[in-house]
Amino acid sequence: MIENAGTFETVEIPEKENSSINFLYNTIPGRILLRVLVKTSVSKLAGLILNSPASRIQIKSFIKRNNIDMDQYRYTKFKSFNDFFIREIKEGFRSFPDSEHDLAAPGDGKLTAYTISADSVFNIKHSKYSVSDLLDDKNLADEFNNGVCLIFRLTPDDYHRYVFIDDAEIVSRKRINGKLHTVRPIAYRNFDVFCQNTREYVVMQTKNFGKVIQMEVGALFVGRISNYNDKINVKRGEEKGMFQFGGSTVILLFRDNEVTISKKIYENTLENKETIVKMGNKLTP
């Protein structure tokens, strides 16, 4: 269900999933099959298929099924389904707020907001996530105790490119190879998805929000996180990279007292709702 929530729209976090996802995560035969599907080799095979010219046949039905407004995107003759999936937005459709002090969404997604506790954990659906495990770096995780964690869950209807949230200097980069579970909420209840999946992150010293971590998490059939890793100094709104086919996740971590997130986003999360955001939407009060 989608409803209006102040300046934000929300969607209920689903308790039930479609039959295929439910089969994979809630049945014994499905879990046996899942062990194979979450391997990166399967994702690479899926990528080869979706990069083929024959895959273009899926584009029309995908647009209709996901109610995608193609008027927002640059027109081109797509070479494959994946070429369509990473399509670019037209200028003016994902602009940032005028004030650089306003935190804006780095991409499209369904947003939830969490407080990081003093012992470096945050809770999702009654499951504890360790920031140390997420980053594979305890010392770095300790810097974010009492901070803020924002999780942007992308779904197939979203724009699958993402940008930097602020002018910043890149301090370090890290890639952690792992599995590729779906990032749909059903997986949170069964696996520590964000700590098990393949992920990449940058640590950056930003102009307005202190030290920030921006992370991309791969998902089922999304083995490829395509980041541009050739710059030390980046600009607010500059494209950071893109996901190949499927839904995936962007995570932002902020240190204590560096950013104030709109209270409505926290309220939505507590009410078991995700806040629908588009790249450039203001997240601060």
C-alpha cells in the first residue's frame, strides 16, 4: 500500500513475498536451490544472458509491469536488457536541493533509518547487524557508534545509478566479496544479508557531514557493482556508479551529531514502512 506521509510517500514493508521468493527462503527445497543461486558465478551467467541482444525482448513487458515512466529517461536504441536497465535520466529529473547543507538521497530507493548503538549495532526486523561485520573493520566501525545508518533498498522500477552526497575527499576504498542474497525484507529474517553479500564502500571526508561511509551492496542476480574508482576529490551530485540488473542497496553511515534526518523518516521506519525517495530528495528537516 502506498500512501502520502507529509512530504514523503511510504510503502508497507512486505510481510509476505511473491511465490518464487517465498519458495526460495521458506521451504527446504528452495533453500537447497538458494545455495546455488546466491553464488557470484550464477550472477555472472545471468549477466551474460542479460547483456545479449536477444534479451531486448524483455524490455517492453518490464516497463509495463513496473509502471516505469520512460519520459524521464534519455532515449536511445538499447543494445540489451542490461543496457536499458542502466539507462540515464534526463537532465532536471533528479536535481539536488539548492543548499549544500541539506542532505539529499544519493539515489532512488525505499529508505529506512536506524540509530547505531554505542556497541556498534543497528536493528532491522528484530535482527541485529554489526557495523564491524558490515565494514569488515572494527576500528572503523567504532567511529560510527551512536551515529546514523540509512538504507536505500532499490527495486526494479528505480533508477539504478547513484551519486555522491557531498563534496568530499575519498580517504579509502574497500571491496568485500560475498554471496548475493535478495535484498527483499524476507531475506533479513533469515540471513545477515548486508554482512554476507558482496559489497563495496568508500570512506570519505565530506564538506558538510564529516566522515561518511557510502556503501553499495550486491543482490540476487546483481553481481556487478560498477563504481568509478579513479578520483580522490569528488563533487556533490557527481555520479559514483551503477548497479546492473535487479534490486540492490545503498547504505550511508554517519558519525554521531554530524547529520539530522527528518523525523518522519524515523517514524515511518518504526511503523514498518519504507519511505519512497528519488535521487536528490531532501532528507534533512
